[in-house]
Amino acid sequence: MSAQAPGAAGAPPTAPLERTLLQDFIALTKPRIISLLLVTTAAPMYVAGDPALSTVLLVMLGGYLMAGGANAVNMYHDRDIDDVMARTKLRPIPSGRMDARVVLAFGVGIATAATWMLATFVNLLTGALALAGFYCYVFIYTRWLKRSSPQNIVIGGAAGAFPPLVGWAAVTGTLDLTAFFLFLIIFYWTPPHFWALALNKQSDYGNANIPMAPLIWGVRETIEQMWWYTILLVALTVVPVAFGAFGMVYLVLALVLGGILLGGVWRVRTATDFVKPAWWVYGYSLLYLALLFVAMVVDRHLPAALGF
């Protein structure tokens, strides 16, 4: 489950320190990141069926609280390294605006509320899957892999792949092969997406002693891994068409979107200076995933709306 602007060196600017307490609580949840998670939660709901608006809104609220709680606990755990990284030093804890124990209590509290809400008002499987994503992000990624292995994003990235399962279970009460492939799509999307950022944030991660792939494997090997993961990702996106989960509308859109992403990673792979191409891939990959999931909904509902 994980687009912040880098902070300036030296004394922090005064504007972020003048935030209200409410703004800081909202910042703890990382709303910009969660917005993409909500797209990958809501879209599968409309792929799986025709959910009531009340159900969609409940799942969106529960998903926001669960992901926001995980992000807040992540900030509590990473408060020591956030203080030395330019892009995170202005967060509420390292900037001194909030006490770490308050942040931890807030994160656990809203995640607990989300679990109760989803299990009670949607169904038990939905609540359990959302909670599993929370535990995966907090314990497997944040506490274990992030500081110990360059595979942190690969394995820990599974946390960000839970939202489609949550959305699917909310509508059907179960999981099937299509839901599994939606999970895999996000799982394989995460490494090239995040490594595009890591390539341009090597000094930050080096200062914090975080073993991100470019620091351990080197730049060229990381870019090669991005390339092969992207090929696997694009291939995975078309597999559901083979067993009838989606049709030609989705297939065409998936190939176009995937081809653009492959072209971007190829430019990173062949450029003498990877900085600008890598930033482009990072930004486009966010749009790519959102549009890919929208394409799934369009494929399921547009033909019926047109009378086909």
C-alpha cells in the first residue's frame, strides 16, 4: 500500500510549520497516495457487479481509514530516518509538530475503526482483507524488509495490491481468478513504479541507510529489472482477456497504456542520463494504473450501455 516533493536543504521553510493540527492529521494519512489505492478499490467493485452507492462509499471510507492508519504507523516507525531524508524531514514527527505516540495511537485507532466498519457494514471477508493489507505494509514491509533487503519493494509491495481484493470481496463476498489477477497486476506494477523514484532519490536513501535497489544492485541492474518487470506487467494485464474476464475494449486500452509505459522504461534503459526519463516513468506509472483500472470498468459496462 505507498509523490512527495523534496524538501530544501538547511533550515526548513516556515510555511509547513504553520500547518494546523487537522492538516497534520490529514498529512499522516498521505491522501495523495491513497487516492490511487481508492481507484484500485472502487474499479473492481464495478467490475465484479453493480454495487449500491452506499456500499461503495462505505468501502471507500473504510479503505481510506485503513490505508491512512498504515501510513501513520509507517511514519511512527520511520521517524528516525525521516529526519535525515530531504523529502520526508518536514513530516509531522521529524519537524517536531506532533508527538510520535500521538501519531501511533492515531494510526492504530483509525485502522481499528476501519476494520470494524468494513466487517460490520460490508462483510467479514472485506474487513479481514483490508486488515491483512495493513499488517503486510506495517510488519512485512516497514518493520522487516524496508531496512534489510533490496527486495523490500518487490515483496512488501504486496501490501498495495490488496485494494482490488477488498473491493471485489465487498461486492461478491468471495474471491476468484479475476480478483487474483488484479492483485498480481499491482504487485508487478510496484517495482518499476517505485524504482523510477528510487533512481532519483539515491542520496536520500543512502543517508538513511535504506538498501534500495539502485544502492545495492547498481543503477544499470535496477533499470534492467524495471524493464523485465514492466514486460511481465504488460503481459499480465492481457491474460484476463484469455479466460473471458475482459473483452476487446479493455484489451486495446491495456495494450496502448502498456505500450506507452514500456516506451518510457525503454527510454530510461537507453538514456545516457536517466533522471528525466525516470521522473517521467514515475509520474506516468501512476496515471497508467488508474487508467488501466478505469479501462476494466469501461469494458464491463460500456457495451451494455450501448446495447451490445
